[in-house]
Amino acid sequence: MKSERVLITGISGFVGSHLAEYLLALGLEVYGTIRWRSKLDNIAHIKDKLNLIEGDIRDSYSMAKAIAESEPDYVFSLAAQSFVPASWRAPSETISTNVEGTLNVLEACRNGKTDPRIVVIGSSEEYGKVYETEIPIKETNPLRPLSPYGVSKVATDMLGYQYHQSYGMKIVRTRSFNATGPRRGEPFVTSNFAKQIAEIEAGKRKPVMYVGNLEAKRDFTDVRDVANAYWQAANHGELGEVYNICSGKAWRIGDVLHELLGMSKTDKIKVECDPDRMRPSDVQILLCDCAKFRAKTGWTPSLSFKRTLNDLLDYWRALC
């Protein structure tokens, strides 16, 4: 029996690499798009098992080629400019990459030979400004994005809805809250903290931690649980619908820092605020309700946040 085929755009990224790992373990044939300058460190351990296709989501021709070559049964649209602070510095690039890129993927699928189930990956940043009376955040909450990245994700979300409605395409949309774990990029807060601690332990920097806003609260989920959630969404999600993916618990960033410092092998690390790490406007709390997704798929996170932080810190220790 022929194995089902999956195409992951942005397969060499943080979530893409974990999703590829997860799907390979299920016995699926995994294809993925990479750019010519993509770093392949995240998939080095599974590269020989993957079918990699060079292409950029901003280029409609290369996306059409990727769909034609892979003939996928499933498509996970993960490639994006995903770092919120970078969207302030490069708003035009963020919008063009995320919105036009998603459009190119959907058009390629619409015109391809197969009729794949597609998961369009959104973000908690779509909700943006949330009032206390609106917590925990449900899929019915108003979308009030507070960053160019958030705006771009609202647009990709709506493209997924429109393409399902207009063309009957098999699209499920997700709004994922903060994913973290091993291989998370350095710019993201949990990984940045873990890397600083690992470098301090290794004697590569002075015992000073530089931080931004410690009062913001975020709903973190282990990336390995997120990979499972995307697969559940693809197989069991109602077509055209949108689902929150989260742990259902909000962690204050200062408390995350406290947890990581408690895992450190070095005492007396000083904490200093770095103004450059502060955003022009910041979402103060992201606390999610994913009852709709759990009821539909039966999914639930399996890894504790402390386990996630410990694995993340060990990941950076190994690199130091």
C-alpha cells in the first residue's frame, strides 16, 4: 500500500522540523520546501529520510512545482516570517511573505492534481488586544492584532476561510499559542533565556541575564504536542473551521525566567532589563481556551511545561 504523502512548507524551521519528525514516525512520506539559503541544522538528523524541494513561498512558480512534485495528500502551511519583533522592523516583508506566500500555496493546491487536506497555520497574535472580560480566549473572540505579524496572520487565516468557501478546498485553520521546546530559535523568549543561562554556565558570558517585558503572560505548549495537534487538525478538524491550540495555562514571563534560573548550575545570576527588548505595543496576556479543538479531536498536551523548559535548556547546553 502506498504511503500517504505530506508537504510541509518551511520544513527546516522550528515547528516544521518537529512535525516532520512526528510524521516520519507515523510512516508517512514527507516532502518539504526549503530555500537555497535555508539552514538545515534542525533536520540534519532526519534529512536522509525527507524529500526536500527547493522553493520560496513568495514565488508562485516554485510552489506550483513543489505541489506537482510531491502530489500531497496533506499540506501544512508553516513557512512564514514568524518573529513578532522583526515584523516591526520589516512590516512590508512580513506582510508580503506571510500573505502572498500563503496565497501562492493555496493557488498551487487549487490548481494541482491532488485535493489535499490543508492546515493553514495561524497565531494567537491574531487576537492582539484582549480585555479581561474576554479571557480565556475562544475562537469567537474579536481579532485586534497589535503587530504587523498579527495582521499578516489574520489575513492568512481569512484566506484559508475564503478558499474553503469559494472553492470547496479541504482547509482547516489553526490559531496556535506560543510553542516552545528544543530547537526553538534564539530570538524567542524561552529560548533566549535558556541560551543565556547555558552560555553563563559554560563561561562564555558574564553572569548577567538581559530581559525585556517580564509582566506579559503567555500560554506555552511544547512543540512536540503542537506537532501532534496539527496532525489531529488535518485528520479530524471540521473543514473550514478554525481551532485554538494551547495548554490552557498562562505563564508570566518573569515566572518562566524564575523556573529556568532554578534549573541553572550557576548561582547569583544578575537580571537586567534591556530597553531594546521592549516592543512598541505588547499583548499583555494570552490565555487560551481550546475546548472546541479538544472536543473535536480528543487532543490534549502530554508534556509538562517544566519538562519543556528542562529539555530546552539541555538543548542549548549541548550546543555550548
